[in-house]
Amino acid sequence: ATGLHPDPLPHCHVVTTTTHKTLRGPRGGMILIKKDTENPFGIVAPKSGRVKMMSEVMDSVVMPGMQGGPLMHVIAAKAVGFGENLKPDYKEYCKQIVKNASALSQRLVELGYKLVSGGTDNHLMLVDLSNKDITGKAAEKALEKAGITVNKNMVPFDKRSPFITSGIRIGTPAMTTRGMKEPEMKQIADMINTVLSNMDNDSVIEKVRNQVSELCGKFKLYDID
């Protein structure tokens, strides 16, 4: 939407994305295809044997198997969201997302954490906890107690199951939407480190939870007391 990330469409037959994360709209998703052509998978119409167009293949997969009746209020909300995505301040928001992700990842590396790919060029990062002898599942639960939301994630060549994992994934869009910038990212990295270094210490985790609450209080989603 802003040109800050390479466009995948020229290189892919199908691209999917959500409407409720970086785009900040209502919950939903989009399926994108480049110029409509015959599908490369050899899927044909049962009666005529004609090779189906890509749009036909996508439509038949989505409706009626995956989608029901349209929700007009959600469609309207998506339209409002897309309108916001076209405004100049959305590009500034995206720039700050990347800056925040860079600051957060750099601080985590300074604290001794291993990041897959060594850092990040976009809005998220994958932290490999193998060198900390911590599972992704345990880290996710401990951080959740402190009011910090991440999700467990497998890392390359992970020896643990997808239900346990050796890593966690962290993103910066929600923090950026609140108005947080690079200094706050360093604070958050320190909070994450404190929790992961004291996973069995409830008093430390409670202290971090209070710090999280205080930080969020300074960056309210809605300026309403």
C-alpha cells in the first residue's frame, strides 16, 4: 500500500493477506491474483474440460465452502480502512512500524537473543530461544502473564513440535498504533528479557505487568478518561 515493502504479486500466482493487522481494518482477509489467466495447476471444468481461469478457481474455493453471507457493516468498515490506507499518514505509520521493529530487534540482540535472519526489515521478528533453553510455549505463557502478547513459533530446523516450538514471534503494528516509538521499543525488549529471565518468579512478572500497564496508560488507544 505504501511501497515500503516489495510487491509480491509479480512473482506469485496467489497472494493472501489480512485486513485487520498492519492494515488496521476489521477482521477479515483478501485473496489477490495478478492478471487473470488460465490456472497453472491444470484444474478444468468438469463438463467442458476447459482450463479454469484463476479467478474461477479462487471463487470456487471460497464460496460456498469457506464463506457465507456477506456482512455489509464489515464491508463498509473495510472500505473505511482502505480509505485510511490511502492517506499520507498511513505511510508514516508504516515507516514507524519498521523503525520500531528495528529498534526492538537490535535491543533483543544486545540482550543476547538470537533472531532468525539476524534482524528484521519489516514489521515482525522471529526470536530463536534455543540458546536460552526456553520453549516458545513457556515463553508465550510467561509473557502473557505480564501483559505482553507474543505467539510461539517454530524456528528453522526446530526439533520441538509445533505445539511447543523453540521460538516466539513479535510484531510492532499494535505498539505503533498506540504511538510508541524507538525508546519504548527498548523498554519493551527489557521487559521481555526480565520476564524470560525470571519465568518462575511471580513477583517479578507482576512487577513487569505493572510496568506494561503504566506504559500503555501513557499511550492510550482512545483519549478517553
